[in-house]
Amino acid sequence: MFDKLDSIVQKYEELEKTLADPEVIADPERFQKNAKAHAELQEVVSVYSDYKRVEKELEDARVLLEEEQDPEFKEMVEKEIEVLSQRKEDLEEQLKILLLPKDPNDEKNVIMEIRAGAGGDEASLFAGDLFRMYSRYTEGKNWKIEVMNTHPSDVGGFKEIIFMVKGKGAYSRLKYESGVHRVQRIPVTESGGRIHTSTVTVAVLPEAEEVDVEIDPDDLRIDLFCSSGPGGQSVNTTQSAVRITHIPTGIVVSCQDEKSQHKNKERAMKVLRARLLAKLQEEQRSQIDSELRSQVGSGDRSERIRTYNFPQGRVTDHRIGLTLHKLEAVLEGELDEIIEALITNDQAEKLKEVEH
């Protein structure tokens, strides 16, 4: 581990020199590339620097303890050694986590797809609640939401809503939301007051650039149609809605929210690229021994990941057995406590894999 850290420090110092090189400064593309690489190494270098400083202080304290005769002063040095030893241990754990392989998608924007599952009208209402929850969460992070396509239901809420979240590190946090979300509550439409269980599926896809996924135009079938609202009524009479079918995979994407055919096509292509990238990455992952993969955040859409229980004001994340009695706050977008716990668990699983 320390050989790797020393080589990272060396690389960091080399990059620092290049950033001051007039030749590099004159080439914006090269400068930006080097500045990004330099920034990515900064945290590791900083923590490693702290680690070496603490290690040196610990060595000095141990030498002092051996030489010191005064009992009171010795006791004080022993306490300092205890504090420094714990700090060294903590920094070592932090370094192990920082050296874990990074998910190449972590810094990307995401495309989220929320679909009503079992439960009819109640499921579509909860799909609307989840969209609102993620909207509040992104507001708190100063990220931006761009709605790409919606299929509203007759009772409010959505049969389906697709939207993009734009912001640094959006995928690194939202990727844990992929899966089946279950809600238990008394529906507004239920006169008997029985608790109803419904499900909503959430998919989180990293935004794919054109360089990430190559699409042959000959593999696409593009259909134009009039957009429709709840109940299927025609919203406009121009054929501005776009349906794109990727023939080799059978993936179909529709976008109808914009009045412009061009904008709908552009959005549909973004969703298609993201779905194709996710499919490609899933195929690559499936070649890896499943025992070596973390179960948290695997993105399995059939996996029931979380239950929102309204009568008890409780949210339970089944992957890590975490229960919070703060349902209202979570639905207002306070997701960080759950996401932080999922990240910590994911890192712990990855560390186990590395250590074995």
C-alpha cells in the first residue's frame, strides 16, 4: 500500500510542475486534463501527508517515553501515544478506502426513471412522491433537474417519469436508489381505511456521452406521433413526440414533453445512450464472479431495497437493515443519512474483497 502511495505522491508532484509549465498553460486541453488529474490525487496526498506527520510524532513520543524519568510527564506522554496511535489507525483506514478502485461513472450526471409498479393508482401517486423526494434532495445539493419525459396518471402522480439530475458526483450518491421501493399506507381512495402495499421501480443510469456508446444510425427506427396526456387524450395535433427503437437490443425510448420534435429526439437519444451504457456495463459485470461483487448498489431493479411505512412513520433499507423513524423528513429529501450508511457499507464490502 505504501509503495502505491509513494508513487501517487511522485505523480502528484510531477503534475504540479506541469501546471506551472508555460507550454502546458498555453494548451488549454492539456492543462485541463492535468489539472483534473492533479485534483483527483489531492485528497490522497493530503491524507498520506497527515499519516506521515502523525507517524513521526508517534516515533518521537515513544523515544521521549524511553528517556523520560518523571512519572507525571511519562503518564502524559503515554496518553499522547494512545491518541496518536488511534489517529494513525484512522488515517490508515481512510487511505485504504481512498485507494479502492473508483467507479468511473461516479462524477457523471444521472438519468433516473421512476415507474409505478404493483398497486394501481396508489403506486402512481407514490411515484409522484418519490419524484418530489429526489427533487428536494437535488435542491439541497445545488444540482439541477431536467424532466425528460412524463406519463401522468389520471389521479395525479405518474405512471412513469424520466428525468436527468445534473451535478458533480450525482451518480456516486444516487446510484444506491436503483431497485424496488415499497410503500405501505392507507390510500386516499380507500374508504375502509385498510393499509395498502404498492411498489415503484427506480432505475438510476449514468449519463452516457457519445464517446461512451457508439450508436449506428442504421440500428435505429424512429417513429413520430402526437403526444398524449392522462387517459390517452391528444395534447397536440403535431407529430412532435418521438419514439426511438434500438433494433439490435429492442430498447424503446419515447419522449413527448417538449413541443419541438428536435428536442424530444435529443432527449430520447440521451436516455437511449444511458440505457445502452447500463446494459453494456451490466454484461461486463456479469462476467465477474458474483461473489466478488458488492450486493449494495448492484442496480438490480427486481431487488426490493426500501420500505416506506406510513402508519409507523418508518423507513427501512433492507440491504443494510437500517430503520429510521423519520419518514416525513426522508420524503422531504433528507436522504443523506441513508445514503451515507449505504456508502460506508459498500466501502466495507470492497475492503473485505481487497483484503481477501
